[in-house]
Amino acid sequence: MTDSNTTAASLLAGANRPRGSFGDIDDGEFLRVLLDCAGEAFYAVDTGGVTMMCNTAFQVMLGFASEEEVLGRRLHDLIHHSHPDGSDYAVEECPIYKCARTGEDFHVTDEVFFRVDGSAFPVEYRASPILKDGKLHGAICTIIDVTERREVERRLSETSRRLDAILNNTEMAVFVMDEQQHCIYANASAEKMTGYRFSEMEGRPLHDVVHHSYPDGRPYPLEECPIDRAFPEENQMRGEEMFVHKDGSFYPVAFTASPLRGEGGKPVGTVIEARNIAEDKAREQELKRSEERYQLALNAASAIGTWDWDVQNDKVYADALFAQFYSVDPERAKAGAPIAEFVDGIHPGDRPMIEAKIDEALVSGELLEAEYRVLPADGALRWVFVRGRAIFDENGQPMRFPGVAVDVTDRKATEDALRGKETRLRLAVDAARLGEWELDVKADQAIRAPLHDQIFGYDEPVEDWGFHKFMEHVVPEDRDRVRAEFEKAQADASGWHFGCRIKRANDGEIRWVEARSEPQLDENGKPIRYFGLVQDVTEKKLAEQRLRELNDTLEQRVAERTEERDRIWRLSQDLLGVADEQGRWVSVNPAWTRVLGWKERDIVGQTSEAFGHPDEEPMRVEDLRRLADEENAAPFECRFRHKDGSYRWLSWTAALEGGNYYCVARDISAEKEHEAALSRAEEALRQTQKMDAVGQLTGGIAHDFNNLLTIITGNVDMAGRSLEQGNLSRVQRAIDNAQQGADRAAALTQRLLAFSRRQPLDPKPVDLGKLVEGMAELLHRALGERIELETLTKPDLWLVEVDPGQIESSILNLAVNSRDAMAEGGKLIIEATNARVAQSDQRSGLEPGEYVVLAISDDGEGMDKETTSRVFDPFFTTKEVGKGTGLGLSMVYGFVKQSGGHVKIHSTPGEGTTVRLYLPRMEGDAAAHFEDDGRDEPVEGAESESTILVVEDDDDVRIYTVEILRELGYRVLEAHDGASALSLLDRRETDVDLLFTDVVMPGMSGRELADKAREMQPDLKVLYTSGYTRDEIVHEGRIEPGVDIVSKPFTYQGLARRIREMLGSA
């Protein structure tokens, strides 16, 4: 092996070089000087990796004491044995060794070398081959210690990461533009503000992306953009502009555009900082409005004024309002008043405090701030806040003390109210057993109210409490969930609300707690503290458990009830169905098939119209309307068609609820058939009873009329035979007897008409009290001496409207009945009183209203209930045969009913009977009056030759009437019917003075005749006659106003008197 040192020296020094000033230095020495003067470390190895030379820098870098420790050694295993990651570095892989063996040039930037002491340091080296005449002799390695460079790079990288983190976490949007003003960087805030991702802005002019238009839509020229001018003008630009968001909306920004300078200060781009100031603008506006409101409020209400105290001369100068608050004369305050006068205006309880503060401010020069009470001149206590500071001269002595005062009375009242509210809130929290807590998240320490610790089973407050302590009390089964909820609340920066089971500290009892809390966030939006309330909800949880159990039980019961309902639905014999609002059947039960023969599929979807009887369709529509309008409509009945075509009667009950009709129907066809049969039987019975009644009536009439006819015909026969014998006295007696029989027959017919309520009434206003008093003498004669009569009437008795003759007849009839019941004598009382019948009065047959009650009472034999129930029946009598007709009470009953009243009877055997007539009160002031009818006055002949037209279909009656009228001296025309009468009127040249016509005639009635006759002769007077008027001239038993009538049978005297009244000749 050759001497490596010699070889290296000769190789490195063999180059020819000019000598010059280095002529005295040989080549070897020159090489040494040259290498030692170089800044880098050098060392050379031969092709075997043995070190042939090194410079001083190399020795220092590696920690060698001398060159001898280096030369002739293979240093790879000493200084280059490991990679930077610590793995072994084989010599065959070493670039320096490879260069020495292959001649390949290597530049390595990231390696580590090891010093003699074993410490490693980063290096950058270059290995170059040593060649001489094309022959490879080894390699020379230039080494640079890059420790400082790596540290700088590390710091730069760390700085870059921090800068990037800062830029991406700042609210300020940052853009970096290159020389062409193309975007080369945008942070996260820029992306959020603009709506664009950096990838969408990269390489594009920022102006074209976010600043291309004015808010009104006009283009924004680039040359007008102040942001873009920062680069060419090399000047920082500040201002406010409107940017365009990606969604097209505009928003205000505050920006700073600064030139980005490179080496030599040359601009290489632009850095733009921008911030969305929409909220700032809104806050500015709100602040401005708030300041305006505050200033207005200060000026209008709370500002008292200012003062300036000349301390050395003790004069306080203040405006008028300030002075008035302290009860100081405003003029004195304007001119300057001692401070003592103002202090006197302060509440005595606050003076020591304010005087001490003033003294302290005069010494320390600190700001005086105080609140106290003042007593203004108006006597209303006010709170004042003052602020002022003393001004001192160059010697430190107080010269002036200016300040301002504000009326804070309202604020103090608000604070008092707030304290009251806080007190009430505290009471509410305590009453609700809510434990307050405040958790510091980072320190994991919580401040708690005493109740909080009591909930967790501590009798005394616990010093160390935080989330960790709380979790110790949470039962293991709930811990993971509670921890996850807490972590999620922190991640979402939201409230932490949870419920869990805890184990109490003192008794080990498991309790349920619930808590709600809200976070306090730091400047980065992260929770730093939670404020919350916790409550023991064990009782509520137990109640919920009981409720769930009850619900489970309820569900079971509902299922059972549902099953029962379904069973009822299936088994019910009644038709059950549900229809929608249009009346279409939605569901029906099996009973429809049993009753009507239709299957469910035949019915569902159809309306009742498809099955109902056509004649009842309007009724069904009305029933549906009522169901829709009324909450509880009455049941109804209708017919439904059976599948065989027959109809069944159904009784329905239905209700509308939730938009559906719920219906129940029962087949009542059998009941209807039974009702029809019963109705037919009842009708047959009524017909039988009617025929019995008619038979009884006709029998009674026949009996009485036969008796009367016997009297009439017998006496007429006797009169005829006596006339032949010339016995005139006997003739007169027979004629009188016949006339009495005829009068009794007429009275009988009037009773029959009264009973049937068909008699014509001529009602007038009647005072029953006066009428009864006027009948007293007549009643005394009718009753006889053995009956005592007592009348009881009141002076304020109401009027009634009745037929006077009929009411007299009724009273007399009842009085005679009472007399007959008191065979041994007794007392009859007739009493007339006023009575009101209320709506709630249940007296049978009486309508609510006002009545005059006429009561006829006796103390006679009385009657039992059975007899009493029949007293109003026609021809019913308790008297002996021949003593009564049985029509008296029937006549009274018919008359009272026809007059709109009612009759009540009460009788007790052995005690007597009372009959009460209820007659409706008449509204009016007319007094009842009765004119003498002149029945007993003799009738003279006619005083004028008046013409009377007699119209009567009965020939005998007409002949009798014509004879009477001619006997009275009247000219008489006669006709047997209406048509003949009209013909006579039409043919006569002179007028007829009076038309005397029957009411009921074949063909044309008397009323129709009178109407047509008056068309021919308007002033014609008409007098009707009839034994029974039907409804021609009588309505509801009352003769129509203006109608004149004489009832059949009429007498000579009666007819003559009535005609004289009509013709006005009396």
C-alpha cells in the first residue's frame, strides 16, 4: 500500500501555480494555509476511505485535538455511523465512500455527523472525486455545520405555523396578492366572509371576485378601486368599501391594503386585511340612537345640573335646577352661596358620609363619586349621584371643585325592585329546592349553594367539588352518558342539561337529579364556566313510573274495553253504524244483515237515500241538518227497505262527533204494527163512545122534547076544543101553558148550543163585582129564605169581556144547583177576586196570565170524586127524575170555555162544593153596563111604512114572520132563498129598508146574501135570525162587530122591539 500522506500531498500540491508574493511558500505549506483559511471543514480520503488530510476547521468541528488523530484513519465508523433517524449507516452506503470508489459526485443536505464525544450535529456536505490525469485517487469532502440553519428553519417553520394558525383563527380576513394582483393566499376568515373557498379565488384578481359592482348594480372600475391602488402607488390604503358575497348580497368592510416588499424594499405584492363591519354599523346606529335617547333622557329627566365650588372663597356656583334640589335660592346659587347651604339640603342621615368624602377628595385629589338623598323644596325625597374632582394650584392647595349631579331616584327604585325580584327569585329557588352551582371548566372547581351539597347528601359544605367529584356520585350505569353529554355541550358551546341517578354521601340512597346550565364563553367561543341549577326529582320520577304503570294498566283496560266494544258491535241486536259528513255509511255491524238482509258490502259507501222510503227523504235531510246544528238532537223514526223489498220501521239515535255520524237504530216494526192495531182499536172505541154519547144526547133531547111537545100539542088541542065550546078562559089558560112549553123548549136548545160552544156570544166589558151585587135580589128570590147569601167582591176588580146575559145565567144556574144541594138550608158564598197564573203554575188547563176568579161555594151535601169527574157531562144529573135536565153545568162549562176561560170544581162529601170560573182579564177602562131590554114594555105598531124583505127557507117560519111584520104595519116582501131575494131587489123600483134573513139556508147563506145585497144597495140594514149560526157571522163564539141578530125562536114582542131598534122608529 502506498503512503497515503505523500500521495495526497503530491496530488493536491502538484499543480503549477504562479509564485508572485507566495514565492517563499512551498506547495505543501501553501495548501495547508489555503485549507486552514477556508471557512468550511475539509477532509480527503483515498479510495479505501482512509483519511489523507483535513484542515483545522474539520478538527474543530469534529472535536479532534490534533491532525494526527485524524490522518490515516477510516473515520466513517467514528463520525458517520448512523442516519439522522438513528439507524445504522453502512460504509458501503456512505456517499463519501461511494465518491472515493466510483468518482461519482454527491451533494448531501440532510445528514448528521458525530463528534469525538459522541454528540451529533446536522451537516450539509459535498463529496467530489480527486482525479489526476484521469485517474481516481479518492474524494475530498466539504462539510458545513447547519445546526444554526436548522434552528432558524425550525423557528421559521414554527413561526409560519403560528402565523397560519393566527391568521386562520382571527376574525380579520387576510388576502395576499402577487405583482399582478392575483390572489395567492386567503385565510379561513376570508373564505367565511366572501363565501368563496381559497381554491376559487387563487390566481384570480380579488377585485373581480368580491369588488366588481356597486350596491346599485353599476360596475366598479378597477382604476377607481382604492384597494388595488396600494401596489402601484406603493402606499398603504385604508377605508371602507362594499364587498359582494358569493350569494350576491353586499356587505360593508373596513380594509387596510399594504404593499408587500421584497429585497431592497421593492414591492412584490399586496397584503389586504378586511373585516365585515355590518354588525359594527348596526351597533353604531344603535349606539347613536341609544346616545340620542340617553341625551334626551338626561336633558329631559335625570340631569340636575352642574356646580363649581370656589374652595378658597367658599362659594358654590350652581344652576337653578341644582339649587332647587338642595332647597337653595336659585339667585343665591347663581351669585355663589356657601357650601354649607347646599349640605343642609342633604338628608341628615347622609350628611356625615358626603362631608367625609368631600374632605378626602380635597386632600387626595381623587375623583369624588357618591350617592345620597336630598330634600328639595317640594318635600319629595330624591336620590342624587354626584361626580367631581378638586383642582389644585401649584402649591397643592385646592382652588376649585367642579362637578355634575344626576337624579337617580328612578334608578334606585329600579334597583330596589330588582333586589326585590332577586329576593323573590331566591325564595322561589329555595321553595323549588333548586341547588345553584357555578363550574370553572379549566380548574374543575365549582361554587355551590348549601342546598346543592345537601342534595348530594352532605350536611356541611364540601371544600373540593368539581366535575370529578360530581362523577363519583353518579351511579356507574349513568356515568358514560353523563360524561358524553358534558363533552358534547363543551364541543357545541351549548347548555349542559342532564338527568341521572346519584348516590348520596350520608345515607347511600340512590336519588334522581336533573340539572340545567348555560355556558360562559371565552373570546374563542369556548365554554370556560357553566352556571346551573340542580334539583332532586326522585319523587317526580317515581310519579312518572307510577303513571307509566297506570298507562300500562290503562292500555290493558282500553284493550279490554275495545274487545268488549267489538263484541257488543258484533252481538248487538240493534243496528250500529258510522257515517261520514256526507251521510255515506263507513261501517255497519252484523245486525244490519239480520234486520234488513243487506250485507256490509251492500251498505258501505251508500247513503240512507238508497235504503230509505222515498216519502221520507225530506225528513231524513232535515234530521241530518239538525244533527249537524244541535249537540243533542232528538231521536227520530223512519222506514228502511229490506232486501226483500219490504220496509222496516227503525227508531234512530245519532250524534255528530269528529266529522262522523254515530248512529244506533232499533227495529220497531212490531211496535209500529202494535201501535197501528191499538190505534185502530182506539178509533173503534172512540166511534163506539161517540155513538154512545150521541145516543145518550139524542135520547135525552128526545125525552125532554117529547115532554115539551106533549105540553105544547096537548094545550093547543085543549085550546081548540075549548074554543069550540066557547070557554075562552080555558082557551087562554091552554095557550099560556103551550107558550111556557115553547119557552122551555127554546131554553133547552140554548143549553145545547152552550154545551157545544156554538151559541153566539155578544161579549161586553163587565165588572163582575157590580154584576154580582146587581143580581143579589134575584138570587135571594131564587134561593129562598132558608139559604143565606154572602157576596165578597173587591173594589179594584179587573174587567172581563163576556156576554152579560150568559154570565148571569151561569151564576144563577150554579146558585140554584147549590140551593138544591142544601135541602136543610145553608150558606152560599159568591166571591170575585183577581188572580195571576205564573208560567211555573201547574194548575191544569190554565194558561199563564191574569184572571178574574168567580167562586160559588156552598156547605151542602158535596160529592165524591167519581161524581165530581162527571158533573160537566151532558144530561148527567144527581137529581130525581123530572127535577133537572143535566145540562146546567154543561152549559156553564161550554160558555166559560167559549169565553177563553176555565172551570174548576172541588167537592167533599158532607162539606160542600166550590166551583171556580177563571175568566181572562180584559185590558181597558170601560165599565160594564146593562140597558133595560124593554121586554115588559108593550109594543105598538110601526110609525112609518118601512119595507122589509124576509128571506127564510122554512115556509112555516117565513109565513109566521111575515104575518107578525104585517100585523106590525110594515110592508113585507118575502123570498124562500138568496137567489129569489136578489131577484126581488133587482126588480124593485124603490129601496128596501131592512133585510131580515135566516143565516143558514141551502145554497147561498144569509151572510153571502147580505154582502151581495149591499153591493146593490150600500145603505141596506140587515137583521139576521138563526137557531144555529155555524161560523157565518160568529167567530170563536163571538158575534162579529156590527152584526145584528135575533135568535130563534123569537116572539112577537122580541121581533117587534128588535126591528124598531134597527129602523130607529122606537
